[in-house]
Amino acid sequence: MRNWSSRLGKFPLIAAVALAACGGAEPSRLAIREDAAPALAALASPATAGAALLFAGDLPGARAAYEAELSSRPDQLGPLNDLAVGYLLDGHVDAARRLLDEVVASGTPRQQQAALLNLGALYAVEGHAVAAQAYLEAARALDATRPEPHYALALLADARGETAAARAALREAVRLDDGSARAAFAFPFREGRRHLEGLLAEQAGDTAAAGAAWRELSGARFPAVAGAAQRHLLER
């Protein structure tokens, strides 16, 4: 990994965390817990080379691209958020959390919103629904005209059995989204993507697609998602 200590002198925590995540003690790994809810993560810049590699599943390549961008522009925290998403997708929870905390502390409002949303995703997949809710609501409060937090809140509410809240959040997300928001989403677990697809199909009145999603998810390894899918099937 690159030596960032000279280029990131104003962000010593970033350099220390990144170096530890790549070559130090093994970080925490993302695991499926009894009360976990798979969530979405959002990139700050979905049109970069790093993003293309990330969406293609090349997580080492994506991290290398983000590290190179940060080396040349250490004052830009958008790539730091996206690097954190790469760590989250790869299960490096501690590194992702600490990088996201740095973005929340020092980023622009838009960057802060993405980082808060991603912290909400991290806490959701760790099974800390109350903390996840708080981060997602904080992200929404920064700019309620952005659709991303509404999508994330819809997923979390549905996993918690709060059907009315999930539908209201999803309606608002779709109303605000021109299609670009969903293009910037990444999912630590495939069940999160499928859950959103099911909710969107149901919201659009596509009963066949929604039913297929709920049947698939009714046997999901996440009890919260399996329960939500079974509820949707019973409502049909």
C-alpha cells in the first residue's frame, strides 16, 4: 500500500487507519447477526475510475484508485467516503467506520450526508437498528431533498416491520430521484439490493417482480429480511 504519511499530514488518523487496514492487525469482519438488516451504501462520486472498479467487484483495484486520488488530492474527502465504502464491502468494519467518522468531522455537507448514510448502513448490518436509524435521520436532516437517505430509511423500516413508514420513505425517495441516486448505491450483501428491488417493484405495482423478490428473500440468511419478505407475501 502507498505511504500516505507525508501526503496526508493534515489527516494523520486517515493514514494510520488505512495502513492498519491493509497491513496491520486484522480488522473486524462484517458478519451476519441475528438482528442484522442488510443496507445500502452510497458513493460520493459514482463516475470515477474507483467507482467503476468497485461496481465491477474489483475491491483491491478500487481501493488502489481511491488511494491514488487521495494522494494527489488529500484535501478532498469525497474519495475518502468512497474508499470507506470499499472497506465496508470487503468487511473491514473498523477501517470503514473510522474513515467515515473523519468525513463527518471534516467534509462538506454533501460528503457528510453520504458518510452518515454509510455509517447507518454499517450499524444496520451490525444489528444496531437504533443507532442506524439515528445516523440515517441525521443524513436526511442535512438535506431532505436528496433521495438517498429516504431509500435507506425505507429499507431499515421494512426490515423492522414498520410497513407504513417504509412505504412513505420509499414514495418520497422515488419522487426525489431522477435515477442517479440508485446508480450510486453499493450493497454489502446481495440481500440488501434484492430487498430494495422488491420494495420498488411493489411500489410500482409490478406484483410479479415483487412476488419473485419476496419468495427469494423469504428464505434469506437475514432473519429480519426473511420476516419482512414473509409479511409481504402474506399481504398479497
